[in-house]
Amino acid sequence: MNMQIKSCPFCGGNASIWQKNFYNKTRKEWAWLVFVKCDMCRSTGKMFVADDEDEPSKNDWDTYECRQAVTAWNMRKEKIC
């Protein structure tokens, strides 16, 4: 994925995209949570759900959910301190 992830609005640290596998009890299937997380203070952005067969890292992080997570992270206000 070639979208740039902005620095953390809270501490100014670098942020990166993350995934976490979980079992969706409602749909009775495995899925992925995709989100941006600060490497320093561990703040996280909005989480998006991807289907199990759409594992983000296998698609080089170029999925709809990954792009949405980065867009949501980048839309916040800039650090003010």
C-alpha cells in the first residue's frame, strides 16, 4: 500500500497499520480487525473488519479496509502541543 500514515496526533510518534484475527460470533466465522496504531503511545484509530479470506498482510495491506483505516487515522486534527 502506498498511502502515507500521518504521525500520532497525541505524542507525534510513528504509526503503522495493524491486524488482529478474531472469531465473529454473530457471523460464526473468522475475520480480521484492521486499524492504525501509534508505535510509541499505542493510541489506535477506528477499526474495520475484513473477511478471513481477505487477510490484509497477504494482500500487501492494499485492501479496502486498510485504506479506510489509514484514511480515518489521517483525518484527525494535527497535534496541538
